[in-house]
Amino acid sequence: PFMGRRDGPLIDALSAAHALVRGAPPALAVNARQRGFVTDAPVLEEHGIPSVVYGPGPWRYEPDEYIELDELLAAARIYYGTALLLGSGIGSGG
């Protein structure tokens, strides 16, 4: 299982980038009802690499899952913004 982080530089940068692109902070689903999925996040965390599970579109768990193109483009902008913010020291106290 992976419960995810609630704070730290990665969450700060991701939240800031999400807010810039979407106009509001992301909803954290740390305590939400969980479904089974596959991710390397627990293994990365185990080795000291901060990890979050974040992706485009609403959570769907059904046959023929899909996302809208605008959701995919927004996610790309958020990932890019997160990398820029981490590189600039946002959220790391720098």
C-alpha cells in the first residue's frame, strides 16, 4: 500500500503548479477510499525518493477508461511546472 506524502518540497511544487494551471490547489486523496492500482511509488519511497501518485483526469475504475485531451495537456503543463519549481528551489526552503 502507498499512503503518500502530505507535505514536503515535491508536494509543495506539485500543488503550486497545479494551482497555476487549474486555478485552485489540488484535492489530496490521502484519506480517500483506495482502489488497487500498480505504482512504483512505495519502492521509490522505500529507497528515499519522494513520490506522489498524480495524474490527469478524474479517477475512473471501469472498462474503457479514458481521459479528455485537455486533461492530458493540463497534466503535461503541471508536470513541467512542477519540475521548474523544484529546480528553482520552491518548496525546499531555498
